[in-house]
Amino acid sequence: MRSNFTGGSTHMATKKATKKSATKKAAKKSSAKKSAAKKSATKKAPAKKSAKKTSAKKSTRKYSPSAGKQVETEMREMKQGKLKSGRSGKKVTNPKQAIAIGLSEARKKGAKVPPNPNE
């Protein structure tokens, strides 16, 4: 038969110690907030004026819809396990590689796609 008694005096001492440390932490936090509020009140940063120029040109698409369709096709092939890489002909399992292949194919077809940053 096991006893669940662990000794009451040590248990109570740890509870009191944690309460004291918690109150000390709370006092430190409140004093830190007050000092931060004083610092921010005394030092005022100059107001930054952000005058963005609104261009007359509307935002245009970076990628044409046909490029998106090409990437979708390549992703579907990858998920089915049919997509092969260039010369080696190894199976493509990485989605990023499938996207790169789709964009490359779209560039070859003449779709609107930003130039390859690696070339």
C-alpha cells in the first residue's frame, strides 16, 4: 500500500516562493511599462510623411493566364507521377521543380512570364 503523502511543509514553501516571485515579476513589468511610457512621452520622433506617387498605370499581371494553366498542368502530372525532368528523365517529386518546369514551358511558348532570375 503506497502513501500519497509527500510532506506538507516543503509543498507549502514552494507555493509561497512562487507567489513571491510572481509578484516581483509583476512589479518589474509594471515599472518597465511606466518607464517606457515616460521615454516615449519625452522623445517624440519626427512625423514621417509618406507621399506615395500614385501611378496612372493600373497594376498588370506578372504571369499570363496561359502560364498559370501550364503550371497547373505540370503540377497535375507531378501528382500523378508522370512528370519527368529534362535530360535525365528522372521522376519529379518536388512541387517547386514542377512549377519551374511549367514556367519554363510557358516561356518557350511565348507566354507572358518574368525572365528566369538564374539565367
